[in-house]
Amino acid sequence: MMQFASLQGFLRTILIILLIYYGLKIISRFLTPFLVKYLSKKAEKRFGQEFGQQGPPPHSKHKEGETVIDKMPESSSNSKKEIGEYVDYEEID
């Protein structure tokens, strides 16, 4: 004995699938901000644990905002040296 699906059962199944799809879509719009906030706090905590172990640098003898140069750059006396030979050329017609 074969059983055939009725049109009413088929439409009911399609309607249930659509209701579930749009229901999850609407619920996800409300829950997404909370989920993003939770994940960002979790990532911030993990980031703080990894990089918080280094701690602030020890007190230095320089005042805050003061510009300090640790090493002076070498003078650019190399720019006066000849790098190559100048070649004069003529255009040939």
C-alpha cells in the first residue's frame, strides 16, 4: 500500500520551515549584540592577561612628555661620495 503526501501536509511543512527560519532570524537580531559584547569582553580579558604580565615600565629619570634621543644618527657624509660615472650620450636619428 502506497501513501501519498497530501497538498495540505506539504503546505503545512513549508509553513513550519518558514516560521522556524524567520523566527531564528528575528531572535538572532536581538541576541547578536549581547553575543558580540560577551565575546569582546572575553577577548579583552584574554588580551589583558597576555600583555598585562609585562607591566608598566619602571620609573625613569626623564619627565613625562620630554623628548629623549638615545642615539644620534651617523652623519650623512656618504652622500658626497661618487656612486657612479656620468655618461654623456647623444641621440641617434
